[in-house]
Amino acid sequence: MPDQSAPKPARIFSRSERQAMYDIINARRDVRNEFLPDPIDERALRRLLEAAHAAPSVGFMQPWNFILIRDAVRKAEVHRAFARANDEAAEMFPDDRQAAYRALKLEGIRKAPLNMVVTCDRERGGKVVLGRTHNRDMDLYSTVCAVQNLWLAARAEGIGVGWVSIFDHEDVKSLLGIPDHVELVAYLCLGYVADLFDQPELAARGWRQRIPLDDLIMNEYWHE
């Protein structure tokens, strides 16, 4: 009987397969207002969730859960929590930036046909988890890997994803009944898209520009 624990020959991917992966990475965008109303195909959604569930996780603890939100009333409740925090955020910017901030379209919560919450169960795997003994936050990092997997799979499927971060996490946890020991890592809006920016929207609007990669690479130790 074959030894299931023995490593197998590593698959070699073709040049076109490798290029497709890089194309998807470079074409990924944070979608804010470009969602179409069409419901997401359930088979495609399952593929996205399977891609997320295939993410690496410290100690193979798989700390994530996925809450799927389609109900308009529930989304409206979350949107009100977002609106409160968004008004607070606008006041933090200088006067000359506030109008530009408020002009950004951040309506994905109500417009996207599907909202998804990705959580991290900080007690999964017990008190001692291989690889997490000296950095408790490794479970959070693992959950973010699941989000990235889902995001890239969604781009391949023609499904846009927007990550909403402007809200009080405790407000939303209370709305969704999330236990205290479970961390809300990502609130995502998902839906098919017809149009996307050629570059990140904040870069296109002049808020930020991509930092040259060579400015971020250091050899052997930290140096300016």
C-alpha cells in the first residue's frame, strides 16, 4: 500500500500557467462601487471558499470561518455601522482632503449581492499550537492568507472583492453574534464586475502611488 505521508514529485507548471497566475495577481483590485447586481453562481462561490480553505495555516489549525450575508436588512444594519465610522474617519483628514475622501464610492456593502465575513477562531487548536508558541498572532496571519487566496480566485472567476475596514469591529461582531474569542479579520463585499480600474483606485485618484520595489528591498539587515 502506498505511503500517503511520503512526498510526491513536485508538479512543474507551464509558462502559460505561470503567466496566468501573475496576470491575476496584477489585475486584482479592491472593488468599491463597480458591482453588478447579478447573484454569484453557487458553484463559483464554492470554488472561492475552497481556495480560501486551502490557504496555509500555522500548525494546520485552519482558524477561519466564513459568514455569508445576503439579507438586505442585515446588510443595511452593517452599513449603518460603517456610515458612523466613515463620518468619524472623514473628520480625521485635513480640510482640503475631506471632500475628496467623501467622494470615494464606498457603497459595496449594500450594492454587492454578497457580503462575507472572514473570522479567526483564536482558540482553535488548543492552547499550544505548533508554530504559534512564540507569536500568538500567527493565526491572524494565516487567516489573512485565506483572504488573499479567495481574492485571487475571485479575480480569476470575474468576481470583484472589496475589503471594508471602516467600522467598529465590536459593533459588527455584536450584529452578527460573533463570540468574544473569535476575531473579525475581514468584511468583504463580493459580486461580478464589468469594469475595473487599470491601477489601484487610490493611485488613479492621486492619493497614493506604488512605491518602487527596489526601494523596499534590503540585503542582510535593515538599512535606509
